Amino acid sequence: MNLEIILFIVLALVAVVSSVAMITRPHPVISAVFLILNFFALSGLYLLLNAQFIAVVQVIVYAGAIMVLFLFVLMLLNTNKEDNIFKQNKALKIFAIAIAVLIFAQVAFLIFFSSPSDALNSQVAESVQSGTIQQIGTKLYTDYILPFEAAGFLLLAATIGALVLSKKKFE
Amino acid sequence: MDLSFITESLYFVKPEIAASASIILLVLLDLIFHKNKTIIPYVALAGIIITGIFVVDQFNISGFAFLSTDNPKYGMIAVDNFGAFFKLIIIISSIFVVAFSAYSDEINKITDRLGEYYALIFGMILGMLVLISASDLILIYLSMELLSLSSYVLAGFTKLRDRSSEASLKYLLYGATSTGMMLFGISILYGLTGSTNLYIISAALQTQSLNLLTLAFSIILIFAGIGYKISSAPFHFWTPDVYEGAPISITAYLSVASKAAGFALLIRFIKTTFVTFVDDNGNWQLLQVFDWESLLIIISLLTMTLGNFTALWQRNLKRMLAYSSIAHAGYLMLGLLVFSNQGLIAILIYFTIYLFMNLGAFFIVMVIANKTGSEDIDDYDGLGFKSSFLGVSLAIFLVSLTGLPPTAGFIGKLYLFIALVDAKMLTVAIIALLNTVVSLYYYIRVLKHMFLTSPTEKTEKIPLNFGQIAVIIIMLIPILLFGVYFSPVVDLAKSYITILGF
Amino acid sequence: MTSIPLEYYLILSAFMFSVGVTGVLIRRNAIVVFMCIELMLNSANLTLVAFSSFLGNPIGQVFVFFVMTVAAAEAAVGLAIIIAIFRNKLSVNIDEINIFKW
């Protein structure tokens, strides 16, 4: 029972509980806060997996930028509490939950059936090396330079798009 | 650090560089000329033509660009004839869409955001060009998102109409969910094979023995994302609402270009990753992951049937054309599920013809909606008598969409059916034929309203200026010409189906 | 990781993916639906990083970098669309946004 397993259990539990809480709370701002908690738990899990750069970027970009944007918009729109989610279309929603449970059961079965960790030996030393920022940076600028530039244009298109849709007339 | 590998690869991506430069140029020009923006459509047109010239240069070149450092045999971008053909289809439809936007009242009303409109169209063009020739899952995902994001915004561009913003929201939610599922499938595929390059995945799938259930699950999830792009059942639910709510030039663009890019991706994905060898007759031999044929047959027949039967009771012409384009996606998948080079040739021929007939139909609907302000079928009563040129051209486009001789639509369907019969799939061919008969009803119903109903007081003669007549004639000529003299198209398609590596 | 097997990470990410899909299907507020889509993307990220760590391959983490970029761009555009709708109709309930018939 070393520290690693305790950390994994705690972080996984936080991730699970916060994700379920997120979809069941009626007030949207509380859902957003639970999602932020989920992202922090995921960041801890990335650290356990030796992905240092991704863990830090997760907190900075996801929890720090994207969720703050969501919270701004939620405050701006002044949304009220939703009704209890099972009030309308009860049968349809039970059906949707049943489908999701089915999907999860199937994926869980697949994972245990194929036992991937037998086929792959855990490459600890390499995984520590590959999570460092130098390695990711090298890959980004040599092998993946074209996706990198494409991501730049994606951000440009998103900026233009957001501006077109939400800005009122300038003059 | 030696960067020669990047500069060598730039030669292969000249069209994409031209498209990117056009985006930046358009945004800058929009800033400089912020009072008088009449120059912007011309700059956009020039950008598309220059990109088109680079695409034509790419015919008969093949090779990899942006080779990976640890496996220099394969790269990110695969340039080949197949890709160049689909890129040419994108360029031609883009030229037409710029022409449509110039004649569209909806677009001419937005005077302050014109530069952004054309910049986003170029964003779509860039996304499609990269999507067509990408051979790495990361690049496929990124370019698909670039295409999708620009489309979400363009679909909601005329935001003063309620339906436009809601179409955009619906498009966004469906699209984001589908690409989220596709991403999960890609992550599982990466975990199984250790790489994201399609060629390396293919080699890994053939040599290692992997768990087929997991592989099947990940492929189905990836098909969720691709199926959303080509609007095949069961991922087609966004299509009618988005096509109805978006400005009509964007609807026309989405129905042709976005679908072409999605199909190019689907064909490249299947052929590169799962085809082990091609025999002398051109039949493909696929990895036995699951029963490909049954799955694709079910999806294709479902798409065709849903599209055709739901179009039967549509009163709004844009919505009817949306359902008809869903049905055409079903017909196109028929060319894929025979798994042979002949089917691929049929798909290429059909796309060339579908480009002209679908764009033509949408243009005429747009011209009529400009004047009457409505797309309802009852407002087409007696149009054939008042504006006979429009009525006759719409009739020709609709007859071609049905697939009757002597229009080119018949040739497209003929080659698809020949490929089906050669692969001994007679039941599928019969069902597809029945679907074509069903589609006859709703296409001919428009003709009945136009020519067999007497005009009411509301229908007016629709004035056309010279440019609009020229655009319609340019689209009519291939439909009529290729209906009788179709060997150039067939020979062109036959020589351009080579995908890199085969 | 010598002590935590890969399956546990994969089960966790599959659970989060299912929760995300459920959320998209049952919630009525457009912004919350969008947040559930972000949860789905995060579950795919967790799968990618877990596989990357176990294979010793940096490709997965490079992919996660790009997915985060895409998620940020999509969030910006999505929220802009929602704001545009809100200005027209003062509601973001997707049940009310249904003027399209079958």
C-alpha cells in the first residue's frame, strides 16, 4: 500500500464522483465547479503517469482558461436553476442512461478481456523521458510541424468566428 | 538543426500554402479597406484560382510530405492522384460558391463582416485540402475540426434570423459529440498499434495479432465521426435543420464540398489501413476485422431509404434538397461497399456530376428566394410560365438528380449500378433502383408545381442579370454534355484513382 | 508504472466517457451539454496519456496537446454561438430551441 496506490485511488474517486455530480446538479454554475474539480483530479492522474507537461497544461489551459470562459458566459447569461432533470421525457432519459450503462459495460468487458497490460510491458524509464517538455517540444517542431501550423490556423478561424458571432456593431 | 526535411516537403503542399496565405491576406485587406469592401470577393476568387493552379500541378506527382524522423518511409501528407482529383472538386465548388455569394441577397446584406465571411470560407477550404491528403490521425482530426469550426460559424452567419443561430447550435452540438466519439476511437486505435500514421497502423494490424473486438469497437467509433461529416444514417439528423437554417450559398457548399472531403477521408482511411492487397481485377482484399460488407450495406441502404422517404413530404425546397443530398450520400456509399477499383471509379464520376447538379439546383432556389423571399414549394406555382429559363434549368437539374437519361445523372447512377452488378450484389442494386423510383416522385412534384399549375397573382417574373444567366449556363453544360458524351469523364476517373502505396 | 495496471486507467476513462455521453443526452441547458462534451474529450485525453506512458511513446502526449488546442477553440466558438442565440431568444434551453419540424 504505497503512496502511489493511495494517490491513484483518491484521485480516481474524486474524478468519478465529480463527473457524476456534474451531470446531475440542476444549477449550471455548480456543474461547472464540479467539472473544474474533475480537471484537477485528471491533472494529478497525468502526473502519476509521468506526463509532466500535459499535467501542467491541463491546469493552465483547461481549468484555468476554458472553464473560466464557461463561468464568464454562465454569469453573463444569468441562467436560473434547471428543473429536476427527470421531470420531462422521463422514459427517454431512462433509456439514454441505460444505453450509456450498456456502453460502459461493453468497454469494461473489452478492457478486461484483452488485458492490454500483459501485452505491453510498462516502459517506465522511457515514459519518464517522453513526458518531459524537451521531448514533446522536439516532436512538435520536427515530426508534427504541419499539425502545429494547422492548429495555428484553427485558432485563427476560431477567433474570427467568435468575433463574428458575438460582437455587436463597432460604430 | 537541419531543417531541410521541411523545405523539401513544402513543394508538396503548395495548394495549402496558397490557401493559408489567402486567409491572412483577406483578414489584412478587411482591416485596410474597412469602409469599401468591394475588392474582397475578387481577392477571394483570385486566391481560389491560384490554389486551383497549384492543385492541377499536383496531378501525376505522388509522394509523402513531412516524413517522420523515426520512420522515414511514411509521412504526414500523402500526395497522389486520388487526392488531387478531390481537391479539384473542392476548388471548383469553391469558385461557384464565391459566385453564389456575390449574387445572394442574404450575403450582400452583411456589409461589415464580409472579409470574415470569405476568410472563413478559406478556412473551410484549407481544412478540406489538408483532410483529403492527410495520412496521420492527428492531422485528420485537426483538419476535420478546422473544417467543422469554420462551418459552424458560417452556418450561423446571418444571425438576425432565428433559424440561422439555432441551426448553428444544432450543428455544433452534433458535430462536437461526433468528433468527441471519433477521438475516443482514435485513442483506442493508437493504444492498440502504437502509432497514429495510417500506414504504420496498417503494417501493425497485418503483422500482430490484436484483439479484434477492441479494434472493431474503435473503428465503429471512428466511423461515428466520419459518418457525421458525410451525413450518413444514423448520424444525419443535423443535416436538414442546418441546411434549412444556413444561408443558401453555405448550404450548397456544405452539401457538395464538405461531403466530398468526408468521402475522400473515408475512402483513404479504409483503403490505407485495412486493405491488404489489390488483385488483378481491381478487387480489394480487406482485413477480416468484422463483416465490412454487411455493415456498409446496412448503413448505405438505411441512408438512402431515410433520405428518400422523408423527402416525400417536405414542403420547403431547401429541406427537400437536404434530404435528397442525404440520399445521394447513400448512393455514393454503394460505390464504396463493392470494395473494388471499379466502385471507386464510379464514385469519382458520380461526384463530378453531383457537383454540378446539386450546386445548380441550389443556385436556382437561391435566385428564386432572393425575389420571392420564400423557399416553399407552393410559391413555385406556375414559375415555368413566368420565368421560363429558370423553370427549364431547374427541371434539368432535378431530372439529373433523379438519374434519368439523357442527363449526366443517369451516367453517374449507371456506373454505380454496373459496379454493383459486377460484384454480384443484385439485391442491393434492386433496392437502390426502387429508391431512385421513390425519389422520382418528389423531384417531379416540383416540376408539376412549376409547369402544370397555373400561376397565381403572387408569382412574378424573376429578372436575371447577365452574370446569373452565365453561371446557370456554365452549370447546365456539363449536365447535358456528359449525359451523351461521357467518355472524357470516365477516362479521367480511371486514371485518377491511384492512392499512394498501392 | 509498476504498481497500477493500465486497465484501471482505461476503466476510469471509459467511465468518464459514458458519463459524458449520458450528460449530452439528458441535460437541457446548452452550456451544460457543452461541458459534457468537454468531459468526453478529457476522457479521450486520459486514454491517450495512459497508452503513451505504457508504450513509452511521446506521440500520445503530442496528440493530447493538439486536442487541448481544439477543445479551447471549440469552446470559444460554441460559447459565441450560445451568446448569439441568447441575444435573440433569452433562453438556452434546447427544448425550447425547436422550431424545426420533422
